Amino acid sequence: GENVEQHPSTLSVQEGDSAVIKCTYSDSASNYFPWYKQELGKRPQLIIDIRSNVGEKKDQRIAVTLNKTAKHFSLHITETQPEDSAVYFCAATWRNEKLTFGTGTRLTIIP
Amino acid sequence: EAGVAQSPRYKIIEKRQSVAFWCNPISGHATLYWYQQILGQGPKLLIQFQNNGVVDDSQLPKDRFSAERLKGVDSTLKIQPAKLEDSAVYLCACTDNYNEQFFGPGTRLTVL
């Protein structure tokens, strides 16, 4: 089955700096790669996603890049703010819309 | 648009007891998922329904977990009997088949 690895598990950055979280996946057939943000005690919320026919997608301060050859994708957050502090999960589809999640990255923005 | 509804939000039971969770997905979303999220981990798929049929239940511990979606709308997940390691948040999610999954608020289960 699909396996998604996510690094780092924890990340602390100074407010205003950029944060990068990386994921690799195993199934070359995966074609949809969402990123979820989960605040403490709350549900995962989709923040950005990318499909396999696109190499990069940006939405304001958030961007995602995809390298299908290397089977990895990354989340980039620029000009970080305290409200960006949360746990971020990457995921990949492996047939029938079944999402496999990474292990999560706890991002802390230092004021 | 109304979101995914789940109840109860919290449940505390003793081991070997039974518990049931309920989910009402977004109207028109044919695909429904139940995930288990243990503290500090990512959500793990337990079962996926397409309308009222099971698409994938390969990671559902069938000796104690069961789920149904009889009319293809709302769904229930049951654990009988519960074990200590079942303590987790149980998330329901749905999709309209464009891949984006919408999650409910979850049910936090504590097994003592």
C-alpha cells in the first residue's frame, strides 16, 4: 500500500521567516496531494492541494511543490505568523480516493 | 453549506464496554470515511463507504469494530468490546468525489 513519510516532525521558526515541510510517497500512481492544518483539539482543515498534472500551486502565503519523478512534495509557508502554529499533515491518494496521511509536523512560530 | 456533523463529541467508557458514534455527512457527498486519530499521529483510515457500500475496510479491526451506512447518508461506527488502545479521536469525513475531504469535529473516546 501507499506509504507517506513526512519531515520534520517538529519545526520552530521565527515570526516572519519561512517554513518548509517535506513529504515523500511510495505509490507512483498517486495523483492528489492535499495538506491539512490541525489546531489543538480541532478537526483537520484543508489548506492547499495539488494534482499530479501541476508542479506548483500558490495561495497567498502558502505554496506547494510536487516532483513526481522523485515522488516528493513540499509545503512552503512564507512570512509566518503566530496563527500558523499548528500540526500540519500531508497526504496522498492511493486508489479510490483513499488518503494516506503523513505523521505530521508540529510547527511553532516564535514571536 | 452545512458541515459534517458528529456525535457525541466526547465519550468516556470502561474497557470491555460498547460505544457507538454517529456521523451525518454533507448533503450529496457520496463517499464517507471513518478515521482513527491517536494522539500525536495522523488520521488512519478505518473504513470507506461509497453510498451504502463498503469500498475499503482493510484496516478495520473487524473482531471489535463495525460500521454501517444503511441508507447511504448517515453512518454509525461501533466498538464492542472496547480496549484501552482504542482511546483516540474518531473522525468522520466525506467527499463529493473531487478528492477534497471535509472532516467532522470528531468524537474523543477515552477508554479507562
